[in-house]
Amino acid sequence: MPVADPTLPVLDLAASSIDITRQLCDLESVSGNEGHIADAIEAALTGARHLTITRDGDAIVARTTAGRSRRVVIAGHIDTVPLNNNLPTRFETIDGSDYLWGRGTVDMKAGVAVQQKHALELVEPSVDITSIWYDHEEVSSELNGLGRLARNHPELLAGDFAVLGEPSNSAVEGGCNGNLRVELRTFGLRAHSARAWVGHNAIHDAAPILDILAAYEPREVEVEGLVYREGLNAVGISGGIAGNVIPDECMVHVNYRFAPSRTGAEAVAHLRELFAGIDLTVVDLAEGARPGLTDPLAQDFLAAVGAEAKPKYGWTDVARFSALGIPAVNYGPGDPLKAHADDERVALDQITECERGLRAWLSGA
């Protein structure tokens, strides 16, 4: 029997999923500081005879090997955005509903808590399960722990269907929109503002860009029965060097959320056509993910949780599974509108409902 390391934080997975959520949240794990929570998760699962544990950096993978014909992947990130006086956690009652308040309760340690409880308790699941808890989701894509796992241990991500525990009000959100950011630039000629006619104002030349954006009507696109709403917006604008100089350059930062019916290349082509003749630089591109709800596993999942799938408008890591050919959905407790908020809080009944739904599906009940 291994001796527990007294320096490690203790995570009691025999507790309720609500209490596990609180334990996880009170282990501060802002991106880049996930080591101690990863240690606690690894320690809590080590010794479970039905699980094979693998660690890559601060990502933990727990796999059953029961020889089932199908394998599902259950995943969630363990990092959070920075704190703002919202730890330690506390319980609140608002308008008759009970909540757990604090950083990470929504995004997404409540989902992680449910997943970890099932990983430990479902010794004889109806499908083989790969549970993944990974680091660095809230920061730049190249640091993402799930992406690192896909590079270092692609075999650990293999599966027939995946569930990402991102907050969805314990409803099912299939696939996700793609995300494209571009910089549009206009160019002019500097001059003293007292003699503006000598120069050429690049900011004034940006007016057509703003006109196009203001007149743009986002599409609503049906993909495999789900209707995704797109969005095209200016999210930043900059230009000029001083209050008495005619600016020679202006940049409009544009964000395009595109339906998964389009590839990233098609989304870029659309913007190049829309802003023809304007200098365009792609600064970030993430492919979307189709819903993938036609597989029998997905249909069993929807029936078990008793939910009708909705589209996911924001981008999530389901797109990483989609890129690997694994259909994936978002399913987790918490209102996405409260993710990253200073008053971040999760409804307790959503935690228990998510636990019920996943357990019914994974146990074949």
C-alpha cells in the first residue's frame, strides 16, 4: 500500500460532486499554476485498480481497459482565468436557488468534479472510458494541454465519441463555431495636422471597413439539424502616433465566428472577398466542429441525459476532437454567461443533474 505524501493537497473523491467541486476550486490553479491540482488528481486516482494513469506535464489521463467494443473520451481543463477576490468558495442562495460561488465553479471545475467522481466509481462501465484533465486551456493555443497530449500521446485520445465538460447549463451543445481573427489595414501619408492637405489620412480610409461591418448580416446556418449563428465584428481599432500628426496607418481588428459548415480556409476566403482590395492579415484561426450526433453512441447519450442538442456558438476544444475524426459535444454544469465573471457561480442542481446524466449513459442504466 503506497504511503500518502503529506505535502500533497488532498482531494476526496468519495465526497459528493458538489463537495468535490468546492475542493477543486479552492485549489487555486490559474493557468501556469496547475501543478498542485494535477498532483492532487493523480494522487486521488492512483491505486484505482480499474484505471491506468498517465501524466503528461500537468495533464492527467485515466483509462479503463475492460475490453468494451466502444470507447468514449471525457475531458475537461483544470486551469482558470486569474482571480479577482473570488476565492475561497462559498455557498449562496439567490431567489430560492442554491449556488456555489467562486473562481472556476463554472469554467469548469464543476464539470471536472463530475468526471472525476465517475472515473473512480464506474468500475464496470458499459463502454471503455478515457478521462482527461488538462492544463493551459485559458491561454494561448500552443500551450493547450489537450493539444500537447495529441502531439505527444495521440493514442490516448483515441475514441468513438467525446464529451467536453464545458459549461452548458447541463444541456447538450453539439460541435462549435470556428473562430477567425484578422487585421485589416489602410495606409496613408504622414503630415502635420495644420497642413493636412500635404498628407493622406489612413484612419479616414478605414470608414469603408466599418460600413461593411455595420451592414453585414450574419448567417444562420443549419448543420446536421442544428442552427449555428455566425458573427462578424470589429473588436479593436488603432491608428495615429500623435495629436498633431496625420496618421499613415490604421488597423481594424475583426473577429469572425463562422458556422462549422465552412472550413477555416473558406472563412478566410469569405473575408478576403468581403474586404476586397484591403490589406488583410490572418492572426488567429481555429476550425469549427460539426455536431456529430448521428452516431449511435451520440444518440444513446442524448437519450440518457434527456436533452435535445443545441448548437455551440463559441469555440471550444471539441474542435480538437473533431480534427482527430472524433465527434464531440459540450456537456457540463454552469451558465456560460458566468464563465470568467467576478461573480462566477454554479447552480448546485446543475452539478447533480450533470452527474446523473453522465452516470446513466456511462453505466448503461
